[in-house]
Amino acid sequence: MEGGNSPGLQLQQLPLATAAVSVQPHTDSFSYTENLIGALLAIFGHLVSSIALNLQKYSHIRLAGSKDPRAYFRTKTWWSGFLLLLLGELGVFSSYAFAPLSLIVPLSAVSVVASAIIGIIFIKEKWKPKEFLRRYVLSFVGCGLAVVGTYLLVTFGPNSHEKMTAENITRHLVSWPFLLYMLVEIIVFCLLLYFYKERNANYIVIILLLVALLGSMTVVTVKAVAGMILVSIQGTLQLDSPIFYIMLVCMAATAIYQATFLAQASQLYDSAQISSIGYILSTTAAISAGATFYLDFMGEDVLHICMFALGCLIAFLGVFLITRNRKKPVPFEPYISMDAMPGMQNMHDKGIAVQPDLKASFSYGALENNDSMPEIYTPATLPIVQEQHGPKGVSAPPYRVLEHSKKE
């Protein structure tokens, strides 16, 4: 009986195996097509967002350098940037519905490259060719490395595709790898928050690690929300499931707290440092979350994983070189209006302002007066320049007075 049944079973299984083999190339081709669509949407979104932010920045600078009394939100340039920003964020949001999370997140390097190129093209200073090349050689090398890294990311990115149904998301949410990952992340987040809030450890790495941990949860929920919307558009409604609204609330909450920590970091550190370190930490945390929650690298061979990691490292290096060469902002030299100082209104008349001679000190507004004040409360003194602004015989006040004409 066994010998007679074996050929029959083999003959019955042969068409199934043939069908499975014939379907596999089509599935791979379709998966790579989805990867390409998602990557192109992400690149487009980051590029448009970078242009939008530079437009809004240009609007602020132009208003600050002119006599235009309008607020920035009343200009067409700012609103054009705002609409482009919405379009760019919509493109990035849509990309998560097509491609794996671990592929989309590192492509944010495109925005850094675009900002560097826009800054070089629209630079206002005039440089000699040798000075220009010497100053921007790191930016050129960084842009090249970022482009090479992006190419490797798109070519060797994970090829795992799964319909973002409520059932699949719930199954991933209660899986033991993700629960273990969440436990470790919560412990690390609480420790970092303790050192940041209670110990006043305002190190840039600690703040940006908090941002990265929150951002990893943000991108996980963004992919879930975008994927469920796409499945609903395709005909299978997912928006009536409670898990959709749970993910939506988590996405909004983590994004808000992430923006809060970023704002605190921007008050303490330079934007170039925040861009480079934040990109590296956020990308690493997001890839780890995607690999744990969505199992992005399940079934991938070692070569693809190594080439993908190499692409990430090259993109990291490119972003670091681009931001490393950014020009540090010149600190603003403060002007003090006398009518804002209690008891000094009689010394101020029609636009006269006091400006200290800062030299090497940043103690501004310290006037050397001080007969009536105890010595311990006397502010730090500054070099005094006396100028005659009154008739002869009237002594000049012990501070520097600058008169601003209407032309200024």
C-alpha cells in the first residue's frame, strides 16, 4: 500500500510545487515594486519638506531685514512653504504604507543633503574658488556618501511585506519579542528621564536618546496607521477596529513629546549637532523597533543584511560630514532700551538706546554708576566710552549712547 501510494502522492504534489515556484518570482517582483514606490515617496517627501522649511526660513529672514510690518504668517512665501511642508509630510506618511519601516526611516538623510545643497546654491557670501572648495569640500564629500548610502539602502533594504490588518497588528503587539523590547525601552527611557530631570544631566546624547526612543514608537504607530488606511482604501475596512485608534493616539502622543524634547535640545545645543547625532540615534532606534515589531529582516540572507548595515553606516558618515561643516551662528549683540529700565525713563528720548561695548565679556547692560549701591551688588564693569551729546559744559553720561536715525 505504501509503495503504491507514493507515486500517486508525488504526482499530486508536483503541480502544487510547480505553482508555488511560479508564484514566487511574481511575489518578489511585486514586493520590490512596493519597496521602490515607498522609497520614492519618502525621498520626494523629505526633499519637498526641506525646500518648504528653507522657504519659511527665507520668509522670516526677509521680514527681519526689511521695514515690512506684516507678520510672517501674512506673507505668501511662508504659506507656500507651509503647503509644501504638508505635501512633503503626506508623502513620507504614505511611504510607510508601502515599504518596510527599516527601509523608510534612514531615507531622512535626503532632507539633510537637500538642505546642504540649497544652502550652497543660495549662499550670499562671495568666496574665491580655492576658499569655496576648501570650505565646502566636507559638504561635497558628505553629500556623495549620503547618496551612496541611500542607494545601498534602497537596493538591499528588507523585502518583508505584510498587510497591515487589525489582526496582524494585534498579533505583533502581543508577541514576546516586542513585549521584551518594550520592557527594555521603558526601563532605559525612565533611567534617562531620571538623570535628565532630577540630576540635571543636560547632555545632548541623553536628550536625543529620549527623542530617539519616542521616535521609534512614533514610526511603528505611523506605519500601522498608514497601512490600515491603505488596506481600507483597497476594500477591506480597518478603521472600525479599536487597534487603529489606539495606534493613532500613541502616534500623536509620542510625536508631541518628541517635539518637546527636541525643542529643549535646540535651546541648549547647535542645530548641526542635533541633526547629525539625532539622525544616527533615531535611525538606529527606529530600525531596531521595526525589526522587532514588524520582523523586517525575517528571512533575509546575511549578505543583504550586511549591505544594508553598510549603507546605514555610509549615510551616517555623510550626514555627520555635512553637519560638521555648517557655519556656526554669530551671537547677537544685544541692544538695551532705556525705557525698559525702571527709573531710567528720563534718560531716554525718541529712539535712543544703550549698547554696551561687549569686547570679551557678555555682561551687558551693566552701567558704572554706583555711588548709592553697596559694593557687593555692583555689576561687572565694561569699558566706558564717553560721547558728548549735549551742549558744552554738560558732562556726558557714563555709558555709551547710540542715536538711531530713521534711515537705520
